[in-house]
Amino acid sequence: MTNLIRRTVCLSAVLGAFALMSAPQEAEAGYGRQYYSSWSYYPSRTYYYTTYHYKPAVTYPTYNYHYCVYYPSQPRYVYYYNPVKRVYWGRYDMKEKGYSMLKEEDRKEKLEDIPEKAFPEPGKMPVVPESKDGERITPIDPNTLPDVSDPDGEKLP
């Protein structure tokens, strides 16, 4: 009888582990193809950041991610950063409600190494990274940003 109990306990443990592996992770449960995390503050650099999670395809099993960086000293923009390539690749202009995608040669690891003139006029949001179906990134909601004021002290829309 002891062997039967052991086998039952072992089988239950294996089935439980399998169920956990096949179930979506808590962070992924209930989210669609793309979403932003809540904002966090990085005090030594005086900026806020959120993680943009996305799936290159609807059927993709897990989320990839980029960072979105918000500098209170530049409240008009949210900058997108690719942690794999270690470069800023564009920014969302909350006033114009458009995206400025940097050319490959203008993408840098440090924002201060990117001249203002490198950012083109804001346009449509880019497609979800690594995707092939044309789905566009959902823009940041300005209402979620911490302390969203423009240089004149006006709340951005």
C-alpha cells in the first residue's frame, strides 16, 4: 500500500508540474498580443521606464520586450529602447501623437549621442517588432505617465 501511495503522489507531482508548464504565466494571462507594464523609476538616471511586451505573431508562445523610457525633463516624448541591440530606435511624440523611427545609422545606446535632427517628423506607429502581418504598436497612453507636463506646465492630452 505504501508503494501505491508513493506512485500516486509522484504521478500527482508530475501532472501538477506539467500543468504549470503548459499554463500561461501570470504576467501573460489575460493580455493580448501587446501590452505595457506599469511605470518604474530609475533614480540614479532620473527617468521612468515601462516594459513594452509583444508577440511577433498572434500564435507566438511567449512575449518579447523593449523598454520605453520617459524623461520628466522631456515630457513630450517616450523613447523606445531595444535591450537586445542596446539602442534607442525611436520615440513617441505625445503632443503630435506620432512616432519618429530613427534610421539604422542614427540608433545609439545613449540618447545624448543621438542629435535632435536625427528624429524625423512623427508619423504612424511602427509595426510590432519582428512581425510580418503589419500589426502596429499600440501607442503609450499619456494618462498612464507619471507627472505628464510640457515645459509650459500644461498637462499633455
